[in-house]
Amino acid sequence: MGARKRHNNILLAVLGFAVVLVVVIVVAFYPVSQEPEGIHGQVEVSEYHVMGQVPGRILEIRVSEGDYVKVGDTLIIIDAPESPAHGQLVPGADSVLQQAKVGLELAEKSYQRFQRLFDEGVVSTTTRDDAYANYKAMEAQYEAAKRQEFGNINHETVQTARMEGEVSNVYSKVGEQVDMGSPVMTIARMQDLWGTFLVPDDQLDGIEVGKTFTAFVPAFHQDIVMKVCYVGQLSERTFEVKARPVEQHEGLRPGMSLVIK
């Protein structure tokens, strides 16, 4: 009788261990089995930095992270009591002016190139308009730098948004000193979203500039149609593919994952 009881106890112990082992295996592999198969990517967005136009102390910051701003909206107000009098060279202004000039020249060339591609029917109206908006923003930045090269500034300087978008980062605080050309905040141009994918060369079939494909957005549990705008070799057997949504999708945000099934 005692031997049979010991045998039953051993059998129960073995069965219990087997059950625990099965549960552990199921729990360990369940998340993996739920991961969508396919080529994975991520949503990205173009951004531009708001720079201090004059050295001084920040009096006000009119926006917060997450705020949506339009062209002309006031972003910050800087107090510059020690600015040079009119006609005196502002320290560091020449370097900022040269940087603004180079940026303007590059933006103008980029806009002209996209205009030609638009005329040929290669790029969309949105892409052409984005290039034009960037060109006008750099033009405004260059004009501001020219005005600040010499002491043609007031004690209070108001900086406004040059382009429409969402405030993604604010680096400075009220009361802090800022230098000319130092970044104060970053604005994400939410209308300029795209997805970036790393695609092995053996899966590139059908992925070409101008072609469309369907991508799954796990955050929405929905499919969206995207159009390929760039294909470039990243390494020996991997290509970087960029594609933009054919239509705007409310709630689509940078950092969200994408899957090409």
C-alpha cells in the first residue's frame, strides 16, 4: 500500500511539472506569435529648429510641447537689453548670417528641383509645396539674420513660427539666457509624415519609387496605402525604403510602427 502511494505521489509530481513546463512555454512564446509578420518600419516626420535670433533672456514662452502652431504665431519673446546700438556689429552675427545664407541657397535649389519634378509629374503637389514652404522659411531666417548683423534690434524681440506644425520639444525656460543661433524649440511638420523601412534585397520585388503598397499600423489595427518616394542601398544586402501615406490619417504620429505584410 505504501509503495502504491509513493508511486502515485511521484506520478502527480511528474504531471504537475509537465503542466508547469507547458504553461511556461506558452507564456514565453505567446507574445512572439502575436507579432505581425512582414517588413517592419517606423513613422517619421520632418522637423525644423527655432533658433535664438538675438542674445538675451527669455521673457515669455507662448507655446508648450504638443501645441499646434501656424505661420506667424508668437513662440517666444526675448529681452536683449545689452544689444549693440544701431550700426554696431553684433558678436557672432556674421557666422549666423553665413549659415542662414547657405541654408537659403540649399533650400532654393531644392525647391527648384522639386518644381521641375512636379512639372514632369514625378512628385506630388504636397512635396512641391513642402519644398516651397521650406524655401520661404529659410528666406525669412536669412532676412532676420541680416537685420541682426548690426544693431538694428529692439530690447524685446518677438520670434514667430515660420512654418506650420506641432511643437515637439522646448529646450529653454523662461528666465534663461540664449545665444544667437542657439536652439530654443523644435517644431514637427505633422503634414510631412513618411515611413522608413529596412528591406532585404530579396524582398524588394515590387517596391519601386512611385509604386504603392499596403502597410499595417498596429496602433490602429488598420491598413493604410503608402507610396514609395525613396529607395537607397543601406548596406550590402539591405535597402532603405521611404514611403508616404497616400491620404492623411488622423492620429498617425512619428514613432508608430508599420508593417508591410
